Amino acid sequence: MADETTPLTPEQQTAADDQTIANSPTQGEVDVANANAAAPGATQDTKDLATTKSTEKAKADTIKAKRASAAQAEADENAGKPCNVDDATSKQAASCEKLKESNADFKECCDKAKAASDKVKCQKAKMNHVEPPPPKEGDEIPPKPASTPDCPAPEEDGSKKVLADAEKKKQTSEDNLEKAEDDISDAEDKIEDLQDDMDDIDDEIADLQAKIDALAGDNSEAAKTEIKSLKAQITTKKAEKAELKLQQDAANTNKDTATA
């Protein structure tokens, strides 16, 4: 008769799934293992390791996908519902934390529920706390038990934090946009300045070429020396222009990056 495996409780299954996710390899580790397995001369152990890592990664990804889907479905179901602290308290252990990640309205409800739940637990602990009877004469005096902590006050309205976070994100977005606009403007100014410099160099090269053309019919040594000097100057100017073009290309890249 085959052994029957006792099914896991929901809490045990959640813990097991958490362990699977924690132990799963990264995509990079899977890629390396697969590359090693595909290499010439790879041993069977190397190939088995690649299969194991791929399987573990797939299991973890499946668990993550199922959790995300369940959380989103519950968030969609609760979207727009008024806050019911009692209902939220009942969900506190599992779904509330997931819901608050994807639904701002329910996040406030969960925050209130947690505060209410903590207070109830504290009050129950105080009610169940029994002081030991005073020691009789001759008995050893037991150590004084730690006093129960004061019960927490209800947490501040969660909506304030939500609004503060939203305002902070908005300000950060506006700052990033302003910086990007400044970067684009600076890049455009630099591109324009560099183009002006290159145009000036083109004019200088044209002037030097005109001088060479004017000396073309002169076969004297002085004319030949002058032509050689003028050609060297043209070469230098072309090199300067090439350097400016590289700077302009870099400025264009910066502009494209800021625009993206």
C-alpha cells in the first residue's frame, strides 16, 4: 500500500513557496549553467545542474506569477469599496499586505485595520495577564514579571501618507523634467556653437585653397614652398574640424539621451 502524503496547510504551503522563491537561482545563474551545459565536452553532471536550475527558476516564477495574479484579482475586487476595518482586519494575515501594494484606497484601510488589530491584541493581553499571588512567608520571592506594554494608539490616517508620497513623486518627476529640458537646451546651444566654428574653419580652408590656386602658375621655389605651407595649414584645419565634429556628435547623443 502506497504511503499517503499529508497535504500541507495553507500556512505551510505559503512557507514552502517562500522557501522555493528564496532558493531559486537568478536568470544570470541559469544562463551560465545552460552555457556550460552546451559547451563541448560538458559532463552529465553539468547538464543535470543546468536542468535543475532551470526547473527551480521556473517553479519560483510560477509561484510569483500566481501570487501577483491573485493579489491583483483581489485588489480589483476591492477597488472603490469603502473601508471596512473589521473586514480588513480579517484579511490582515495574508491578503491585506498584497492589496495595499496595488490599491491605494485599500492601503489606507489596511493601515487602519492593523492599528485596530494591534490595539485589540494588546487589550486582550492585558485582560489575560494575571498577577501572581504574593509569596507566603518563607517562600522564595520570584522575579518580578515584565509589565505588559502600553497599548498603541491608532495609527495616523493612512491617506496623509499616500498624499505625501504622491506629492513627493510628482515633485521628483517635475525636477527630472526640468533637468532634462535644461540638458536639451545646453546640448542644442553647444551643437550650434560647434557648427559655427566648423563653418568658420570651412571659410578659412576656402581662403587657403584660393591662395594655392593663385600660386598654381608660379613655378618658383618660393611659390612651391608657400603652396606646401598652405596645404599643411589646410590639413591642420581639417583635423580641427574633425575634432569639432566628434564633439558635435557627442552633444547630439547627450540631447537624444535627455529627450528619451
